[in-house]
Amino acid sequence: MVGHIPEETTSFVGREAELARLAGALGVDRLVTLTGTGGVGKTRLALRAAARAAPRYPDGVWWADLSPLDGDRLLLATVSDAVDLLDHTPGIPVEDLCEWLADKRLLLVLDSCEHLVESCRHLVGDLLMTAPGLTLLATSRQPLELPGERVFEVLPLPAEGPDALALFTQRLKAALPGPAAGRVEGQSAAARALCRRLEGIPLALELAAAQAGRQSLEGVCARLGSRLDVLEHPDRVWPQRHQTMRTALGWSHALCTADERLLWARLAVFRGAFDLAEAQTVCADGQLPVAAVRTALGGLLVKSVVSRDGDGYRLLDTVREYGHGWLGAAGESTMLADRHAEYFIGLARSADAGWLSTDQVRWYGRISDALLDLCAALEHLLATAPVRALELAGLVGYFWSCCGHLREARDYLERALESCPAPSPERTRGLWALGVTLTLQGEYLTAKELSDQCAYAAQASEDDEAQLAAAYLAGLNSLLRGEPLLARLLTRHALTSIPGQPFDSASRLRCHLAHVYALTALGQLGEARTEALRLRRGCAEIGEYWTRAYVEHQLALIALLSDRPREAAEHARAMLSGKQQMGDSFGIALGLDLLAASTAAQGDGVRAAQLYGLGRAYWRTVGDAERGTPEVRAVSEEFERAARAAAGDVQYEEAFRRGASADVQTALAATLAPEG
């Protein structure tokens, strides 16, 4: 299936009438908003409706979860990432996203807009105006208030009806041990009473079911009836139902142990998923020992306060909001934010240290997955400890640039550098990371200014690693500006003036890679191939993927320029395999162009056209029309003409369209599958 929507992790009960009405609305209206109080089931209803509607949308159904966002700074990036637009260009992001969606027929779901209503309103307005094939489904506690918006208020399940009882009974059976689950049917009167007391609100029913194994249902009803929730949120649109939800949360909170309540509050500092080790590192102290965190987390899982998220855990937005209120009431908000930021600085340091290791791919995935929490840590540090914010931004900036988060890398690096103008190792690293980011975005002149600043600061510091990093940035920038001779001089000077072996450090290895690129661009193919093969052997020995994939790219180009197209195709496939593991869409686009060229060089114009089309689809996801260094672009254009001549215009265009309109991940997997 084209697109991406989350998997349903629990059974779905009822709502057939609402789903039918929603299906009708999505067939007519371009903006449909599900409103309702927290916990009423907006997300689950949207998820089920989106899955059912998928066949209508040839370009897929795409899901953007906005609940973890703290402010609108990452709204555009989150929505862009959700629709697979990993844009490397420096243009206005709204315009980039509008252009990306302009010719597509798809359904975009924006889940949990209530804390970003104004920003979502502007974004949605722009998207609907410029993308005529776009249908948008939003969930929010209040409408977006845009012209043409169809608003559906999601009500609780009828408290006296069969669906509320069925939901509660299903969840209660799941929460009870085997023998006890068989006795649930005999308590239907008490269960109905509890459904009435909780007004049929699904999340409240699920929390109650998780707690009900500890006492009789009659006891649960009695205790819930006397529970008063002292926290108020008068800004909500549905105060009465919201109060019911908060009463259910408060009751669940009261039934937790002291350790569970404290952990609940402290876990609210996480924006995304977390695992046990992270919970222990951030939340444990003398008041809540490490061993107690494990026990308390297990208790919160049983009580449905935390939910499973892959191998880790997550707090639902409503539950996290409630916990955050208690964190503030306990006066621990700043302390936990400090701990949270300190943990993610440590994570970034470990990832940086592990870049040149067998764990490289794992670290790329870990840093990419932790995006929201890293951003939260950066926001906190920018306000409280700017130098540490600059350190963190410098550590993760290269990872983010390589796995598609260039907007975030640029934003935080620029802000951190502005806050820390004094010379320091952190500033030198930040200048380097921002220079790489802007180079990849095509802002070569600004990036060169940063490169010069970085080189000056590195020279003044007499730090060998900083000087090698600066040389790599200068070489990369020169290569993309079409000055390979300068790139060769810069990288060669750094490597000879600071003696060492290629794999002594990450910056040295990157310098060697840039030097190979320069040799190829200068036509010194024999020397370039010898150096590339040496680097590839070293990468294979230590299990390094990032450099090896780009070395394979150069070996493919060298083979193609040397009239060895079959060998070029083998290297291109090896590059694509490595970049697929890294999730590097920029690298995949480069690799597909070379694979297409090597296919065209073997005379298969139709297959080459399809690969060029798939490559174009990937180039569009990264927004980079430059398509690599000048010599690579020239080769690609030459063999595109050869493929068109071999296939004929009609067949070429038809095959190109097939590739360009394919689901990129599925098509890439098919391209890399063993033949036969």
C-alpha cells in the first residue's frame, strides 16, 4: 500500500454509523475535522476511517502525529517527513511542501492539532489552495475554522448502549488472568453502571478496565463516584466531558502506588517513545531508585497509563498532559528537563563516538528516532545553557543532515551559534555541521563563508580533528561548486600535513572520501579506483556503511567512465543496499541515477527509463534538483539520452512515468531483489 498509517494495536469497537458518515464526507469534502474531548476516540476513528478510505487515493494515505510537538517550530518538518518529503533545498518550506503535493491525489491525516490550531489553520489553508487533489482529515479538540471545513464532533460511546459495554468488557478480559476473565459476564450490571459513570468515554473505560482487576466492579464504581479531580483546564472547549476524563485519570492516578505516581509525572518529560534504560536514567534518583523504576513502569503498563511502542513505551498525549501537571505541581519540571537534556547529550556523544564502528547504522537509526526528544532537549538548553545546546546541535547535526532532517539541523545550529559567538570547540564543530547542512541544501556561497570560518577556528585551536573536519567541508563545498582541483588540493594538504591512517578518525575518513571524489572528477580514474578500493576494504573490515556506500558510488562512476557498465551496475546496487539501510534518500537518488546509466550503457533503454523515473521520485523527496556533482550530472544526462534513443520516445516516457509514480520504498526493494 502506498503511504503510511500506524497499525492498530487493539481491537476497534462500534462506531459503524460514524464511519459511514465519515466515508461519505471524505468523498465530498476536502477538509474534515474530528473534534471532541481528550480520550473520546478521535485518533482511533480517524485511523480506521483512513484505512478504509485508502483505495480511493492513488498516491496514498499519510499520517502525521502532531501530539509530541511542543510548539509549531517543527510542524512543517513533521508534515513534510510524514509525506516522505525530505527536502534538502533551502526554499520556503511551505512552498516546497505545496509543490510536492500539488499533483498528487492523497489523504493526509493531521492527528492532534489542538495545541497548534492557528499554525495548522495557516498550513492547511495553503495546502488546500495549492494541491487540488489533496483531502485532509484532522483530529483536534476544537475546529480549525477554515472555509469549507466539515466538522464532526466525536461523541463518547452511548453509555447505555452495547458498544461501551463491549469495549469495557474486552479490555477487562484482557487485563484479568485467564480464570478471572471468564467471570466477567456475570458482572454485567456493575459494568453497565461503570460505563454510565464514565459517560462512555473510551480512554476512561480502558483505564478503568486496567484497574478493575484489583477489586470488584462494585468497589470500582463506588470509589470512582467519590473521586474529585482537583486539576482544572478551563481553556478546553468541552469542560464537562473533559472533567469526566480527568476524573477517570485522577482515579487511575489515585490507585497507583506512590512510586507509580512519581514515575508517571517524570515520564511526561519524554516527547516520543522511551525504553526502560532511558526511563531509569532520566527518572531515577534517591526518591525513586533504579529498581523501583522497573517495577513502577510494569505497574503503569498494566494500568494502561503507558502503552507499548515497538520495543519501548509511550505515554498517550492526554495521559502525558495529566502527568506533566503533577510534575509542575511537584516543582520538578526544571529538574527533569535538565536530566532529560543531559541524557540526550550523552546519547549524542555516544553516537558521535560510534560513527566509525560496526554500530554506525544503529546509531543513525537511534538519532533519527529520537528526533522529538533531541529537539525538546535543544529547546531547553537554548534557554538555560546555550553552550551545551551548541554542543548537542553540533553532535547531531551531521546525523540529521545525512538522514533527511536538514531543516531541524539548520534551525538549531543557527540559533545555537547566534547564542554563542565566543570561540570554543563547540562553536567550531557547530560551524562545520552548519556548513555541511547548507552545502547539501545548495547554498554554496554561504556554506563557503562558514567553511572559511571553520577552517580559521580549527587552525587557531591546533586541533587535528577539527582541521580535518574543516578540510572535508571545504572539499565537499568545492566539489559541488564544480571545483574538483581545489577540493583535491585542500583535502590532500590536510591529509599530508596531519599524518595518519584513513580509519584513525571519522573526519580523516571523510577527507579521504572527498579526495577520491576529486580524483574522479579530474579524470584520474586509476588513482581514484585504487584509493576507493583501499577505502572499501577498510570499511568492510570494521562494518562501516556510510563511507562504503559513497565509495561504491565512485567505483560505479569510474567503471561507467571506463566502459565497464556491468561492473558499474554491481557497484551501484551495492551503494543502494548500503544507503537503504541508512535511510539516506539523497544517497539512494544518486545511486539510482548511476544504476540507470549503467543499465542504459548495456542497451536496455526501457529498464533504464524506469530507473531514471524512480530516481526522479527520490530526487523529489529530497528536493535537490542538482543531482550530485557536475560530472555525475553530465554522465546521467548523457545516458538518459542514450536510453531514450534505445527505447524510443513513447516507450521511454511510459517507462519513466511508471518509475516516477511508483511507491519508492516498494520499487527500491524490487530493484534490489535478487534476479530470478
